[in-house]
Amino acid sequence: MLAATQVQAQTQAQTQVQNPQSQNQLEVQGQRPAGQNCAPRPKVIARLAEKYGETRQSIGLGSQNAVVEVFASQETGSWTIIVTMANGVTCLLASGQAFETLAETLPVAGTDA
């Protein structure tokens, strides 16, 4: 019984990325949160680089050890926010245009921002 459960889990873990026609159609069968487009991280990163010219601009750790990253293209201004879960599945959270890099300083303590 355990072997059958392991095989079923492995089968669900194997991804079948559909041939996406746009960034928003990238998905993984059987492992995506409702309403989100997901795939194994290497496939997502490759697609962002190859199709959109985006590279990682920032990274942070979210709840439940999820890694949140912002990818963007300095040339085109396109940007994408992704989250990678502990199981290695990466989902697109948001994307858009007009990306800008900012280096803002914090206001001096005791003054209004």
C-alpha cells in the first residue's frame, strides 16, 4: 500500500507544462494553487529570461519558507513577481510594465515622511 501511495505522489509531483502561448498560461498539472499559474522553478526562470528578458532583481523569504522573487527587464520595463514553495513549484503572482529600480533613503528619525 505504501508503494502505491509513493507512486501516486510521484506521479502527482511530475509536471506536465503545457505549451504556453503567453506568460499567464504557464502552469503545472495537479500542483497549482487555485487561480495561479505554476511550473517547476527552472522552467519559469528560463521562460522569464528567454521570452521577457527578465532577471532577478530582489528576493525575500515569505511564510512557510516560500521564496518570493521579483524579476524584471531593465530594457523593456516588464516585471514579474513569483513565489517558490518548499516543494520546488513556482507560481506567478503578478506581472506588469514600467519597472523602475529605486534607492530611496529612510526618513530621519523623528520627522514626518
